[in-house]
Amino acid sequence: MDLNLNRADYLQVGVTSQKSMKLLPASRYRATQKVVVGDHDGVVMCFGMKKGEAVTVFKTLPGQKIARLELGGVLNTPQEKIFIAAGSEIRGFTKRGKQFLSFETNLTESIKAMHISGSDLFLSASYIYNHYCDCKDQHYYLSGDKINDIICLPVERVLRDVPVLACQDRVLRVLQGSDVMYEIEVPGPPAVLALHNGNGGDSGEDLLFGTSDGKLGLIQITTSKPIHKWEIRNEKKRGGILCVDSFDIVGDGVKDVLVGRDDGMVEVYSFDNANEPVLRFDQALSESVTSIQGGCVGKDGYDEIVVSTYSGWVTGLTTEPIHKESGPGEELKINQEMQNKISSLRSELEHLQYKVLQEREKYQQSSQSSKAKSAVPSFSVNDKFTLNKDDASYSLILEVQTAIDNVLIQSDVPIDLLDVDKNSAVVSFSSCDSESNDNFLLATYRCQANTTRLELKIRSIEGQYGTLQAYVTPRIQPKTCQVRQYLIKPLSLHQRTHFIDHDRPMNTLTLTGQFSFAELHSWVVFCLPEVPEKPPAGECVTFYFQNTFLDTQLESTYRKGEGVFKSDNISTISILKDVLSKEATKRKINLNISYEINEVSVKHTLKLIHPKLEYQLLLAKKVQLIDALKELQVHEGNTNFLIPEYRCILEEADHLQEEYKKQPAHLERLYGMITDLFIDKFKFKGTNVKTKVPLLLEILDSYDQNALIAFFDAA
């Protein structure tokens, strides 16, 4: 059965946060439901649809930014009480809009995530989890990394409180009271949690998770150990998952999984006979989807998917057909209804245009007055700067509540800008003087009309660190701009992992000195991505990392007065040694540095680079042959005389050229890594081999793995 859904935009509120829109329970089966939504202006709005128009049930006054909105009530009754989290306060409203609760929590940070279960309230700020019962403090937990979401298994089914925290370090932490019962590693930083089928599935223990790199999975949270049921990899390279819901939109009696992503993609997954998820429907909206719910809003009897977007649009994807089949009498009625709607929209548009014209004239007159004051219009920017494991590049996503005019990208470190298929902006590069003012990149992206979201991809070079800046200018008057800064770290291509291979040949760097645990932690934060800003609890900590480009590993263990760093790549140790000694010198701390170099690790690293280098050399060679082969094809009229290898190159010409274009400076990057490895190997021996680099490059041009290893050994 094909799923056809038609889009209907209901209304627009202010900018919305993740999970801040819900549908109130229906009074009867497939009856229309009210929608309640909270925005960054602090307004809670509840509305329903009547004759195709949005009718407000209640609307609160503006206040603090609303971070979350949840429904609650007495267990085993319809959940129709509305709870919002704003700052460190929880407020409760009835479905008619009467406020019945104002609870100021003892949290020092703003609330980021919330879950309601009867009289139990589960809250989390960035690092702190709190459990309240009847507004009285019950349990507390300090997380080692940022908490992105929180949920609790249904207490009426599992008969105990089982809160689950989704943490940035790719771990779900299952709590018991104030302690961690166990941890579950997931394949990406979990951004959202939801109960499977809305009630935890058959066992009440089934939990859906969505990650910020676009993966979706189902885990059963048992009392002893988790059971991983299924996982959907992000093969199509779509955006991160922001919201998940369960609802039978297909109409086969089995609830489907509804998914909303930060690139505006809405997906529906149904289940096959083997109970495995299958993508049934997808549709792209123009901005990130912050909340998603299944229900009935537009018209009785027609199910739909209701979503809220970043800029505050509440939109339905409904099963109601656009063109209705009806008798001759009804046809006229529908046409009349449509005509009334069009004329109403026209008059509203004319009124708005007149109002804009009036305000513009008023502004022009006031700006010419001697007492004129011009206020800078404020606008909200939603940005995300994340490392992609698949292609060792960073994604920079900029989303603005209004249309973007242009974005200027400036960097004081060498970086490559990669092509993004979804990006329709026109890019132009300006020449830079990197020697005098540390400007390595100046690029301007000019956006097409009504573009509110821009995605860029960059690739950095490890060892070179600094700041990337984005100047965002929207299409509003008077012209204004916001600057966003992103740190390119010394070991920028390393990603946190939880297990490493201890059998690899490791090089060791040991630091000792009069420094505190917090000081050394701040240096590690400066050097490596995905490390929590706050020092973890305890006297000693160990972090594991993997290089997303080369698959080399790093283990860092440190405590007060001592830090030990182990890696199978000498260059990683060399970068750490240089940066950490520089940071210690800035703070006037005397460091004792010792290192142990394992010669076998050099050969090991070269073997890790080998398949990548061989593939890139072969790709470059094939691309160079394409033009000559095409000329031969034109001259001879066919390709029958060519050997199969050359025929294959011609057949795949477009794909090869596209792949080569997508990976600028890839070969040069690998050459650079091998050169750094060569220099770093001998630097630790106290020998300067920079004069031998031209000879190394000659060997790389006529690449042979054994000859390269022999050169490293002989030098």
C-alpha cells in the first residue's frame, strides 16, 4: 500500500525548541485534536482547526524561552495536563489554559530535557539530573557528559522508576535512584529518546533512540543487560534526528515510527513480517523538524503527521486527499469553499502589504529626523558544528528564522571547503594574505530566495589549529549580521570512542609537573573534540579516541600532576607534545616531558594509510585517462578495441569525475600525513630530515609500499 500524504500549513508561532509541540488526547476515536506548542518567546499556544482555519483555544503572555513541553496527568487516565520547562521553572496548565502549577526547581542551570510520569517529574540540565515526586527532591545524578534527553520507562507497566539519560558521549545511562545501573553504548551521540509504540512495546521496556548523526535504533532495557533489537544506519547521509513518535499512519493496525530530522526530512518506518523497520514514506521540508506527532488535526477521520519546525511553522502531512471525488452538487460547494478561502487569503495578504508599506514609510521619516534612533533587529541562529566519521569532515549547519542573504566564512587555519549536494548557494572565494594577517580562507555563500538553512562541509588538517568564523546576514532591514565562532582543535579529526585495540604498537608521552587535574583537563579540551568541558568526577580519568581519517587510536589517562598519552601514530604524540608544552608555558607551569617511541608503530601507520593512498592514486590515474579515452572513442566510433579495464573507466567516467571532484586535495592530504610522520619519527631522535622530504615525495609519486617502508627504515 502506497502512502500519500498532502501538506497543510496551519499557523506560525515563534522559534521552537526540540520536543515543544504536542497533540492533546482526542475526545473520541479519530476525532480532531487540539495542538499545543511553546516557543522561544515564552508563549504557550493551544489551537484547533475549524472549517480549515486555526482557532485559538488559549494563548499565554510572553516570558522565558520554553525549552520543552510535555503532557501529563494521573496514571492510566488521558494525559491532558500541559507542562512546560522555561529556565529553571516548571509551569503546568489545564487544557483550557488555566495555570495550576508554578514550580521553581533548585537547578542552577536552565532545564534542557523533561519527562512527566504521574506525580513524578524527571528533569535534566546540561550535566545534572533531578527526580522530583510531588515537587519534592528524590534523586540526583551528575553526568560525565552533556545530557541531551531524558525518558522513563512506563512505571504502570514495569512497576519501578527506570530513568534513561541520553548523553553526548554516545552512551545511554540507565539509572536506579541516584546511581547508574548500567551504560549502553550507541552508534552516535543520542539526541532523542522515545518509548516504542508510545508505551514501551510488548514488554514496556522497548526504547527508541535517534542520534545527532542520523541513526535510529531500538533497545530493550531489561533489569540485567540491554538487548539491541535493530538499528538503521544513515546510508543516505540525511540530517540528525531531533524527534521520534509512534503512530499507525499506514492504517495496518501496527504503529509506525515517525522521524523528524534537522535537515527537514520527515520519514515513516513501517514493520515487515520479520518485525524489521522499512522506510515507507519520506518528505523534505525546508527547515529542521523540532517536534513530530501522529494524530488527527485538520478534519475528523483523516489521520496525519503533525510537525513543528525551527522557525515555528506547525504543519500537517494529512491523508485527506486534495481532490475529492463527489457528486455534481457537492462539487460546487467545495469550489465555493475553496474560493472563499482564496479570497480571504488575498485580502489578508493585501492588508499585510499595506501595513508593511506604512511601517517602511514611518521608518524612513523617523530616520531623517534629528532625534532618530535605529534599533538593530534581533534574529535567532540555530547552528551545529559536528565531525562526520564517514568522510572525516566537519558539517557546519546554519539555520535562521528568516531568509538568509549571505554567509561569509573566514578561517585563520588552512581548511578545505567540500561540495554539499543539498547546497544551492553560490560560493565565491576572495584572495587571502595568510602571511601578514593569518587569513587562510575567505568565502562568501550567496543564498537563493527563501533559503533559511545552509549546510557546509569542511576538512581540517591535524596539527593546525585556530578559529573558523561565520558571518550570517539575513534578508532584513536595516542590514545586520551575527558572527558565530568554531574552534578547529589541534587533533580535530579525532572522535571519542569507548574501546580501543590495546595490541597495537603504541608510542607514549608522559607529562608530570605542578598542575591540577582541572588544568590538565582544560588542555585536553583545547586539543581534542568531544571532551566534556567540565572535569569528570573522580581523581583520574581515561578517554579513548579514534582518528576518523586514518583509524589510528589515542588513549589519554590523567590525574593531578600526571598525564599519560598513548597512540599508534607518532604524529599524534608529536602534536600533543608541542601543544601541551605551549599551553603550560603560557600558564608558566614547569612540565617534565618524557616519551617512548615504538619503531614498529611507523610501519603500522603506513600500512593503515596504504589502502587509502593506493585508492586515491588509482582514482587520479583513471581521471587523467578519461579525456584521452573519450577522444579515442569519438575517433574510432566504438570502444570494442579497448581492453576491459579502459572500457570500464569510460563507463564509469561521470562517477569517477564526481568522486574526484568531491575530494579536493585528498592525495595532497595523504602526502602531507606521510611527510609529517617521516619528520616526526626523526624529530624524537633529535634529527632534522627536512632536506630529505623532496626524495620522499619522489618515492610517493611512483608509489610502492615496500619502497616507502624501506626509505623510512634507511633514513
